[in-house]
Amino acid sequence: MADTSLMSIPGHVDPVPVPRDVTPRADGRVDLVGLPRGRIAELFAAAGLDAKAAKLRAKQVFHWLYHRGVTEFEAMTDIAKTMRPWLAERFVIGRPEIVLAQHSSDGTRKWLLRTADGHEFEMVFIPDADRGTLCVSSQVGCTLNCRFCHTGTMRLVRNLTPGEIVGQVMLARDALGEWPRGAGDSRPATMAGLDFDEDESDEGHYSADGRLLTNIVMMGMGEPLYNFDNVRDALKIVMDGDGLALSKRRITLSTSGVVPQMARCGEEIGVNLAVSLHAVSKEVRDEIVPINRKYGLDELLQACADYPGASNARRITFEYVMLKDKNDSDADARELVRLLKHYKLPAKVNLIPFNPWPGAIYECSTPERIRRFSEIVFEAGISAPVRTPRGRDIDAACGQLKTAAQKLSRAELDRLADEKQAALG
């Protein structure tokens, strides 16, 4: 369940309460997605199985959930037929509901998803020539109020649960056809908003629509380190060799600078770290990344220097959005270099052209200015590639995520729901 204790979070109001709890399911069943084997075994034992049977069934169910991707207990063919209805009466295999699926002209996909208790959030898949990256959300809304970010204009509703975080990865695997296919696979060939490869001949092997999900970035809606426990528990399942089995080296967690949780992130999760830096002076960063008023640049960069596992082989990524006449001067570039070298940081800088959204008070730096900024950083021996904007036409680019339902009329949402129902038959 989500943590509903009060936290001191910087923003327009400090402190603010975060976030309200998850509404229990009306049918009383427990969602198993997002739970580790040990917890599943505990629930099975509490429901009446003896300890040995509970442990065995938990191992079987865990495999079917995360290795095979099934969504019904009836598909778990190595579990006795009489046991499957018993499981279905007490438990459920959840997935976030797909409200809307969009495809960009550049291949980027964005999904508007809805939780079981009716809250909406977004995830994005970005295909490249040599990788496919899923941008995963950790909260419904956000409290950080970063002024260049559309998500920052939303109020925080609640933390996403481990199941809702893992569920995003599972939905992406559904969409890409990346579950092993063949015997025991009960998934339909089509679902609303998803496309599948209907060729069943490649039994036991992954198949996809041309792009495999190879990387995960915790860079969607919300601040992951303000939902630390749920993010940690979800990523442990993603990294579990018997679960979704994605290497921690292919997972990056992005923070705006929640300094007290950064060391824990390295120790308890162990994934790559990205930091939303965006400015090199207190004045500018206080304005555009308000958390800087609580954890300043020096404190943040020292926490980066102390991050467990950081090395030249596992560099920390610093994200830097390019805002015209705000943070993009030659002097800013040189100060960025000075700071990174002063703290002896194994660093890579991602320069992000500002992605506009209605009501934004900033403009994107010119291509020439971005190129010169990049050159200055590169000349100092620090990698500073310019990120190619992806998914701008469907508001899926960096800083553009904001629950799409807020932009749709009730009639449009009703029409989409009718179309989805028709597609499901």
C-alpha cells in the first residue's frame, strides 16, 4: 500500500501531504502483480494453504506472472485445475487499464493508463536502432513544480504501487509481443491499444514488432525517490532473474535531487543514476528546479560523488534542459565543466532541447546555441550529446507528460471507451 505519511517536499508549499492511499478493490481480491515470491507465499498460507504448498504455488505463480506474462490463473497449466478457481476467487492478476494508446510519427508510443481506483498516468516507449527504452512513471502527478516541466503543473494524487510500476513494464511486453509464445500462452492476439505478432510457430522464444524493450528509465511522471520503497520493490522484481530479468545496468533512475535518498538508491537498488541538473547557479536552479532551495547544488553534487557504484564505466548522467537566455550561455557551459571536475564526477551530460507545452514561460535555445554549449563541454573531455526530441507530436517528449485525459473532453473519452469495448468484442 502507498505510504501516506507526511514528507517535507519542496515546491510552492512546503511541507505538503503525500499522497493518499490506494482505494481497496471492491471485490476484496488481492492483486498479486508487484509482489515478491515470499509475500505471495504468505498470502497463500493466510488463505488456507499449508506452508509447503504455499511456497510451491508461490514459485509457480511468480513464474507465470513475470516470465510468461499470463493474465488469468486458468492459463497456469502446471497448477491443478481444481486449484485455479480457488486462486481466482481470492486473487487477481492486475494490469493498468489502457485508456488511450498513441503512436508518434517517429515510432515513439505513449499510453494513458488508469489504475484500478480510477487515477490516470502515462508511460512512453522510445525505439532506437540498437535499443528500446521504456519511460516509466512512479507517481500520479508530481510535487516538485519544476517550471519547465508540464508534469510539474499537476498536483500529486498518490504514489504508484509496486504492481502499478511493474505493470507498466508488463504492458510494454504485451505490446511488443515479448513474452515467450507457445504452449500455455493464453493472451489474445489483440487487445485494445496493443498490437501482437500472431505467429505462434516460434514457440518458447521472444518475438516483437521490430523493437525489443532493452532499457528502462524511471523518468516518467513523478519523483521516484519520493516513492522510494515502492520503486525499489518494483525494480527488484524487474531485475529478478526469475522475474522480468532485466539487468540493473540497463535501468536508470532519474531524480531532481532528493539527496537523503540517493545513497539508499545506490545501496538498495543499484541502478544507474541520472540527475535533473538543468542549471549551474543557485539563482537559476532555485527558479526552475525548486527542490534546489532545500538541497542545493553543492549538497547534490557531493551526493553524486558519493553515489555507490559510480565509476567511469557507470557514469552519472546529468540532464540539462536548454532554455533560451536562461541557462545556455558559454559561461554556463564552463561553470558546468568546473563543477563536474571539482567534484571529480564520472559524468555524462544529456543536453535536452526544451519541449514546449501550452502555457510554458520558457523558449528552447537555438540549435546554434545548443551546439556551442555542447562543444564547450566536449572540449573539456566530458561527453555532452544533444538528445534528439522524440514523440513531440503526441506530447511524449521529455517534460511534456501530463495526464492526457485532462486535455480530452468527456465526449472524446466516452468515444474512446466505446471503441475499446468494440475492439474487445
